Amino acid sequence: LTGAGPGELFLVRNVGAFVPPYDGSYGLHGTAAAIEFAVLSLQVSRIVVCGHSHCGAIKALYGEVPAEAHNLRRWLDLGRKAALPVVPGPEALRRTEQRAVVLQLERLMDYPMVRRRIQDGSITLHGWHYVIEDGEVHVFDVQTGGFVAASVATTCGTGPYHPYVEHDGQVLADE
């Protein structure tokens, strides 16, 4: 997907590609620690939030979560703002997957070390949506508020990501 060699990427994978809040309201968290480590210790120059088509976590935002899955239920709360008030058909799920990527980019901007490095130009944020069916990566274009195929993209990259911009360019009100 990236063409990177061994050791060139610091990867963090989790359910939904969600980023927990910086304020610690989700307790001690490996993803938050990994973000801090990558930015402060490894001095990464790019952070990519990569969602994908047919994401089970995004689909779960629209369904019932088993009662005994209390950790999963709480974790999915990190993506609820991306969910649309519709019946979740294929288009709504794709849009929610992309909205969730943008939501995580916004949340990354709340990490002081990320915001500081963006402001000084030493790090960029990128939102990707990988389409499994055709292998195409769509990148978030902060100028247009849309996702465009990487093969034809002319711009992409860093925020700030306020206000929340849906992938089709509609600006959504902050809650």
C-alpha cells in the first residue's frame, strides 16, 4: 500500500482506526501512548489515519453490540459522531468510514505535541480511505473537504481540521 521497507513505518492498528482523546478520558491507552511516542521520541514526519471499506467497526456503529462487550461499546463511542442518521446502506457506510477518518484527524489536532509540530511544519496529517474492492486509496483533501483517488489527487495533508468537514464538503456544526 505504501511501498515502505521494513522499519520505515511505525504502525498502530486498532478497531475502527479510532484515536482516543488526549485528555485521558479513556484511561491509559496504548493508541494514545503510541501517538505520543511516535511524535515525541521517533520524530515522525507524517501521521496517516487509514480507514477502509467494509469496516466492521463502522458497521457496528449502526447495530447492536453484545452487552458483555463493554470495552467495545465504549471504544465505538469514539466514532459515533461520524455516524449518519440514516439506515446504513452501502453509501452511508462508505460516507461514515470517511467521516470517521476526518474525525480522528480532528482528534489528533487536540494532542499538543501534534498541533505544535503541525504549526512548525515538521509533521503533516493525512486521511486515507482504502477501497478493498479495487485497491485504490482515496485521500482527504483539506481544501475541498472531500476524498479523492490518490492517483489523481493534487493536494492532501495537514489541517487544522476545524470545523468538522464532511467528505462531500458540507460543514457540520460542532456540538
